[in-house]
Amino acid sequence: MDKTMHAIEVENLTKIYGKGETAVTAIADATFQVKPGELVAILGPSGSGKTTLLTSIGLINEPTHGKVVIDGTTVADEGWLPGIDLKRLRREKLGFIFQHHNLIPFLTALENVMVALEINNLPKNEAKNRATELLAALNLGHRLTNYPMALSGGEAQRVAIARALANKPKVILADEPTAALDTVNGKNVMALLKKLAVGNNSAILVVTHDHRMVEGFDRIFHVSDGRIADETNNLGEE
Ligand SMILES: Nc1ncnc2c1ncn2[C@@H]1O[C@H](COP(=O)(O)OP(=O)(O)OP(=O)(O)O)[C@@H](O)[C@H]1O
Ligand SMILES: [Mg+2]
């Protein structure tokens, strides 16, 4: 494998919703690369295009223009590449974490994580071992048999992190993962997320409104009206 390969490559990415007079350009001509293991925070006001950026990279939202390459596979070039298996790529290469945990309510914490592994064909006993280990690493060893309803917000969000990271995805996309938590829990969840991502050499893009959460990130992207300024590059130019 090419050692210089980026986890994410985006070239002139543009996402326009709608057509004609009501068209909204949510992402305008974004170009950047993210390396494996890099932690990138995305800051910006409401409506600036942060979620659109994540979903356009995350194989959920078809880019209108430009190129998206995930772990060396070109997925979009002026729209989805013909014949691309979006579902499989999402399952194998990406991990998603949202503001609300989206856990399956009738499965326990352990089962919620096991599902993510079994869907990628890991045998049940191996899935169980790996899910148990992962939950223990997230300080949830004592919550394996709890249902989501019986977990605190911070606990549920840590289960969601375990689920998203279970397959060691090359790319983790998190949209305000700490927004529903208080500061202490939020910082705790963010620290665990960073530690596991770095351990797996996963690239991570985290959208956050909260400046206190970006401590220890390698780069910060500021999004404003669909345009992305990379603070790291700006610092380099000074
Ligand atoms: N499905 C959609 N159809 C039409 N316009 C959309 C759609 N999704 C988002 N938009 C518009 O695109 C722009 C960017 O929205 P986006 O959700 O990416 O912003 P955001 O930065 O994530 O905001 P927030 O911080 O409120 O979550 C906004 O003007 C929004 O109204
Ligand atoms: Mg958003």
C-alpha cells in the first residue's frame, strides 16, 4: 500500500441543493486532504455547510461537482462514480457518530456494537469478544447488558462511539457528538474518541460548536458560507 495515501482527498468539492433561483450552494469548491490518524475539527455557524461537508464525504449526499477519494478509492468525480458500491464502502471504510446516539432500542449495549461487526461478516463469538473489549476501553464494562433507555447520555454516546469504531474504519465522521452532553461528559467522550481513533490510525472529522472541545486536534477547519478555511494552512502562511 502507498504509505503517502491519504484517508480523505477532496478536490473542488461543491454541493448545491435544488436548482434555479432557489438553489443553495452549501459547499463551494473545497479542496483538502486528511492523513490517516489526523484529527480535524470543523467549526462554523449554523447553516454554514458543516453537516453537508460530512455527508458529502460520507457517501450519503451526492456531490454536485468535484472529486472525493476515500482511502484511495475515488467515489465521486462530478457525481458518484458509475458502478460504485456506496453501501459496502460506507460499511467498510466509514464510521459515523451523530449528535443523538441512534442506538437500536431493543438491543443491549453489547448487541448494538456486535451488530456493526456481524454486518461485516465477523463470526458471532469474535464479534462478542471485540465488542466487549471495546466497551471496556470506553469504561462501559459494567453496562454491557443495559438497553439504551437505561444508559445515561454520556454512556449511550460512548456505545455509539464503540459501534462506529468497531470495524476500525479508515475515516470517522462525527457531527456534534458532544452537543447533547454536559461539558465534563463531553470532554470525556471526546478524549476517548480521539484516543481510539489515533490507536486505529483512523482519520477523524468532528463538527463541533464548542471551542472547548477542539483541544488536541491537529487541524481546525473554519466553515463560513460553504467555504472552508484551514487554520493550519493559514498559520503556515504567516
Ligand atoms: N436537504 C437539503 N435541501 C436543501 N437545502 C439544504 C439541505 N440540507 C441543508 N441545506 C441548506 O444548506 C446549507 C448548509 O446546511 P448544513 O446543514 O450543512 O449546515 P450546518 O453548518 O451543518 O448547520 P448546523 O450548525 O445548524 O447544523 C443551509 O443553507 C441549509 O439550509
Ligand atoms: Mg449540521
